[in-house]
Amino acid sequence: MKKPQLTLFVAIMLCCLTKGFSQKGNYHITNGISITGAITKLDISTNNFTTKQGDGFLGALTATVDIPHRWYNISFGMQLSESSIGIAARPTLVSTNNTFIDYKLFAAQVAFLGHIKVIPDYVTIDLGPMLQYNSKLELKDASNETYYINNYTNLTAKDISNISQFNLNGAVGASLGVRNFKLKAQYIYGFTNILNKLETQNLDTSGGSARFKGNQNMLVLGAVISF
């Protein structure tokens, strides 16, 4: 992942956003920076695999433009997360001893969100789009590579790692607190098919569907400190 280029892109966009809004109208505009720390719950909604929601963590850096006489604020920022997800598999072709093997997924999400002021400075409803770049699915335990994925005859755990790495998400949530500290809950849904790239890998899909479709969903629970 090209982290320096992505960080530079975010920095440039933040500067442009701040300059653009500071020159319009006669409002007293307040620009702020927020740092978020959170836990995550990740799952993929799919009929191809049997999945189990996994835990993870997230950190974010956000620039906020606050226009006091408007009913909304806007923010632009980047968040980084590492989450896990379980997928049902079996150790041998004929085994009845099924288990969930754990994968981890790293993601960088660039978000542009609007914040509806339900109670100004105290409660907001947050929603908007996110552009995501994510890693491949990485097995937490390499010894599980040869496990066979449930719903398929010969598909192994290592075969399904090369998922789509650019995805578009939508986020909705709420923040509650005081001006400089808030608790945050956010739900992120993947509009694009995160399993789509598996269809180009010439996989042995005997016993199951050759069409792969899955949508990421992530729950974020955390705290936000603003400056």
C-alpha cells in the first residue's frame, strides 16, 4: 500500500477544503482537527461463505469545518483499521469437524461526511461516502491454508485471499458529547462487491457457486477528541 502518497493526498485535500470554506460568506467559520480511537466489528454479507463477525481497532484523523449558523458541519479525513473475520472451513475434504478460521483485513478509508446538528455542540447525525483501499484477506494462522472452505468441494482457505482492494462505502452514525470530546457510533456498508476479484482467479468452485458476491459491513464504536 502506498501510504506516503495517500497521506499526501489527504493533506492537500484538507488544505483545499479549509481554504475554500474560509472565503465564502460572512459566517464565523471554525476549523478543527479530531482524533478518533475505536473498536470495530467486521463482517461480509455473502451467500458464498458462512462468516462470523470479528473484532478489530480503528484510528482516524479528521478535519472539521463548523459553520455555526448552519444546521450541519462537514468533515474530511482518513481512518485506518485492522479487523478480523471468521469463515467456516474444514481440515479435510471429508471432515465433519467444521471450524471458523480467522482472517485479518487492513483498510484505509478516505471519508467526506456531513454532520447534522441535532443539538449543536452535543449531538450530531453523521453520514456520507467513503473510498476504501484494503489489503487482501490474510490468514492469522498460516497452518490453516489447506483447510477447505464450506459450501465448496475443493476451494481452500488460501484461494480466497485475493479479494477486491478498491471499494466504495457509505457511512451513517451518531456522535454524542461536549464540544471537545464525543462518543461515536458508526455503521459502514460496502456498496461495491468486495469478493468480485475472486471470479478472475480461475478457482475450483465445484460444489458451490462460481459467482462471488459480498458486501462489507463494519460497526465502529469509539471516542473522538477535538482541537
